[in-house]
Amino acid sequence: MTVLTWILDRAEEPPTYAGLSGFALALGLSDVEWRAIGIGGGSRVRCGRRRHRGARRMRAALTVSGVSSHPSHLIRTLWSNVMNHASRGIRNRNPGNIRKSRDRWKGLAPLQTDPAFFVFETPILGIRAMAVILRNYRRRHRLKTLAQIIARWAPASENDADGYAAAVSKAMGIGPRAQLDLSDGATLRALIAAIIRHENGLQPYDPQTIDLAIDLA
């Protein structure tokens, strides 16, 4: 198991578990345990830990365990490098790649640095926006099947809509003509997870993160 330690200054906000999971996945780490410890007056207190299983690569290269000095510059450098090479959606905390529009979404970042896609303050709020849009497809536009939903989410004018629908269909284990009840949290979670994976090449968020975003929608 790889143990990565994030050392926090007292004034520093801890990273989200979803963000750390994305970090681990992007680096291809397997069986990762994150430990957060605080520094102050020479004392160290472990704040918590979570585990995430990902692909089996680069296990030993980033093991940071039983640290005796302040390695936060190392971890932050690694984090920065990963985010610089992360997919656009993960970088923008907009994993559904929601295009800019007149919609004023909750949780938009004050600085919108991407010319085409929204940037959110947190991934949870980006996923929340996905949940709102997908539910509206059923409520407002009467879209029922997976193929209909994906055709609107990823129009053929910009995407290989059939290939997109096939990938999401395979990930969800249903046919493209299957009708989806997006009022069901588990169904909506599965659809969101499949879309995120297709948009970004990976799906770094745990079910609890997606469920929280859905609850906020």
C-alpha cells in the first residue's frame, strides 16, 4: 500500500478527498492511503485518512511514510504537475465539461479562466450542475432513453454521439434504448459517473462525492 502524507499549516485549507483521489488516479497509484497531519509548535496530529484503490503503477515512487521533515513542497509540486496535465474537465472542476452560457451556476469560480467551459470552485458544485441539467432533460424536454439524453448532452454537431452513447451504455450495463429514471439517485449517479469517465478518461470521484452533489441539486 502506498501512503501519501499531506502536511497542513494551520491556516491552510485541507484538500478534498475527491481531489486527492483524482491525484492518485492520475498518477496511477494503487491502494493509496492519504494521511493529513497538522504542524504547530513542533507537534503533529493526524487529522484523518481515507483509502482509494486505482490502477497498479508507480506504487513505490511516491511513498511518503513516517516523515520527519516538512515535505509539503514535494506533495504540492506533484499536485501542481498532475493538475497541469489533468484533463480540462478535472482541472476546471467541471467534470461534465459544461459549456459557458448565460446560466449563472451555483459555485462558479470568480475567475473564469477557460474561454469555452465553466470553471467551478469545487468538483462537487460542478457535478451538482451536471445533476441539475440531466434531471431537466427529463422534466423539461421529456427525454427518456439513454440515447436521447446523450444526444442532447453531447450533440452530434460536436461529438461522436453514437460512440458516446455506446461508451456510457457499456459503463452502465444497459442498452442505449433503455429508459432512465433520473429521479432515482443510484441511476443518476451511475449516469454521471459514466459521463465523467468518457469526458475525462478517468472518473476520480467516489460515490459519496457524487451523491452529495446530487443531494445539493
